[in-house]
Amino acid sequence: LSWFRIINTISSMIFLKLVFPYVLSHRTEVFLGVGAFYLAAFLVMCLKVKEGEYAPPPPQKEAKPGFFKGFLIYFRECLGHPIYRNYILVSIMWYMVSGCTNPFITLLMNETLKLNMGDMGTLFALNAAASVLVLYPVGWACDRFGPLLITIITLVVQVVVSVAAFFLVNDKLTMT
């Protein structure tokens, strides 16, 4: 999964550096080009990925619970473990932070910090490059310590960095 994220992030870097600066001036061409690229990539993936052979599922020992009873069982079992409760709480915190800030980051950078689309693309690409450097070690840590624990740690770090950025980023220099 880590290698998949690395390839995805490298392709994002290429997009951010080469295409992002033209998003405002050539919106239709960028939209159609990205759509055509994703369609082609999806079709190639569908043609090349082959499903493996699986053993048949074990027979069910008891009758399936009703919809609402199944819901209650699910929540009791999931929220009964602290790691899942913490994961849900930290995820909610992160989505609240990123949901409030991400839609406005380009406006902040363009209107307030006076960065043009090329500068923003370069900055976003550098950010992606930095994340490529940590994706492999994070993948190793997930294998070693478990993906839920590492996800919780990284989400907490992202929340802390976002709160710090709120107070520390106030001009072009501190944004870069």
C-alpha cells in the first residue's frame, strides 16, 4: 500500500508542477485531459488486474441478525476497543480541520499571500515530494506497529501542524 501511495504522490507532484499552473487559464482543457487520463488508466487497470482464487466462505453457524440489531452489534464491538474509538475521534478532528481549511487554501495563497498558480503548484509539488520521503518509513511502521496506531499518530501530528500553521503562516515566506 505504501508503494501505491508513493506512485500516486509522484504522479500528483507531476500534475501539480506541470498542469496546476494552468487550471484557471485552461480549465476546460485541464478537466477534459485529466478525465481522459483517468479513464484510460482505469481501463488499463481493469484489463490488467486479475482476481485470485479464494477458498469458499465458511458456513454461517447462526442466523443473521436484523438490520438494527446488526448495527448495534457493530457499534458495540467497534467502540468497545479503545484503538477504534481513538481512531474515530482523531479522524473526526482531522476532517473538521481539513474540511474547514482545504477549500480555501488556494484563495489564501493567491489573494492574501500573493502567490501565483505556478508558485502554488511548485509549493504543492514540494509538499508532495516531502511526503514521498516519509511514505516508505510509514509503511514499515504500519507493518511493525499496526496501521491503526500509525494512522492515529499521523492524524494527531497533522492536526497539531494545522493548528500551528494557523498561528504561524502569515506571509509568503512562512507559507513556503
